[in-house]
Amino acid sequence: MDKFDLHTHHYRCGHAEGEIEDYIKAAIDGGLTAIGISDHSPYFFREEDHYQPGIAMAKSEFAHYVEEVLRLKERYKDRIEVLLGVESDFFPEHIELYRSIYEKYPFDYVIGSVHQTRGISIFNRNRWKKLDAEKHPEEKRHYFELIRQSAHSGVFQVLGHIDAMKGYYPAFSDIAGAEDAIDEALKAVAERDIALEINTSGKTKDVGGWYPSDAILERALRFGADVTFGSDAHVSTRVGDDWELVKARLKEIGFKRWVYYRQKNKIVVPL
């Protein structure tokens, strides 16, 4: 049985603990057959080598990161499949720069995550305190419009934590008036034949659950969108966290399969 986790971090991003090898060993101990390494990509468009060191790796570290994953992939090939990934920000105005850089490396997959809208972190709860309630639907629509654009960019195989704006603002899920924008994002995932990530790191945030919500997953199924699994582990003990629970929930919702990626090819795993 294939058991995989495509979303893990390590010390280079500045807000995770441990070496890449720690996550690989944890995956082996957890009975995984494939472990994806996907640390935060640098801010390639910035002049500084290491812009916001507590959020993403330095540009000068990127090639070393790839080299280390490939070296460990070879070292552990008889024990577990190590997949080379990266979690990429999505900035529409810089997508061609990011595309050109990623094409230089043998990534098994790239996760596209919207971490900022209008220059503000999606995890910044203060944005909602300062925003009139009648403008909340517009903010939610804008967020999902960026996600739709990221799906259509062709750069990403996986979309990361697509409703993570609820992480430190659980009321985000209850903001009405953005349903069509969510549906368009989900349709784009299906049309581009990529995958939505079920990300279990929401349990570490105020919202206390997974991304995305069951309601969004039910709509994703209706549109024929594929799903994958990512713990978004920032400590090695969270590798594969809630994998069996997610599998069971997906079956309850009606999914028949989930997927992971090897050399950007979709590997289908029956549920």
C-alpha cells in the first residue's frame, strides 16, 4: 500500500526544526512508502539573498537544498522513496521568473500556495479587525481568485492549504458570498489535472482542523478534482500526521482515489 506525505519543511525556511534526514527517518518509522521534501522557496524576485529569513530560505541555499534532497534520495532508495518538491509562493506578477527557475531542477512536484493577498499574510488575523464586514466577501473572493490563477499557471502539480486563511481566523469559513470564486478555483484544479492538498497542519492553528474544509472537499469531488496528502510538518514528529483519519474521511465523502507525484507524473492510489 502506498503511504505518502508530500509536504514537509526543515531548518532552511527559518521556522521549522531539524534536518531533512530527520523527516525521512520519521517517515520510515511511520511506515510511509514515499516522503516529499518541500521547503519554502526563496523570494526569487527580491534583490536581497535572504529576504524574510524567518519565512523562506535564501536564494543562495536553493541549489544546496536540491542537491541535499537528491543525495538523500539515493542514500535511502532501498528504504523509502524520497521525492524532490518545493512549496512555492504564488505571486502572479512574478510567476514567469519562478517558472524559469523551477524548470532548471528535477522536481517531482511543486506545491503552489497563496501565502499573501494584497501584500498581507493570510495568517495575519489583524487584517479582519481592520476590515469592514461588508468587505469580507470581497477579500475571500480575491483569495480564491488568486488560487484559481495559480492552478491555471501550469507551474504547480499541487495546490497547498487552499482555505488556510481560516487558520487564525476560523470565521473565514462562514463568510458568505464567495461560493462562485471557490467553485472556479476547484474547476481549475480539475481542468488542469492537478491536485488539492489535504493539509493537516490546521490542527496546530486556532482553527483546529484540516485544510480544506469538508464542504470544499465535497465540491471538489463534484467537479472531479484530485486530492493528495500533506502534513505540512515543521517538526519531524508530525510526518504523516492524521494520514489514516484523512483517508477514512475522504472515503466517507465519496472519493475513490488520491494521488502523489513522481517526475511530475500523477501516481494514482486507490482509497
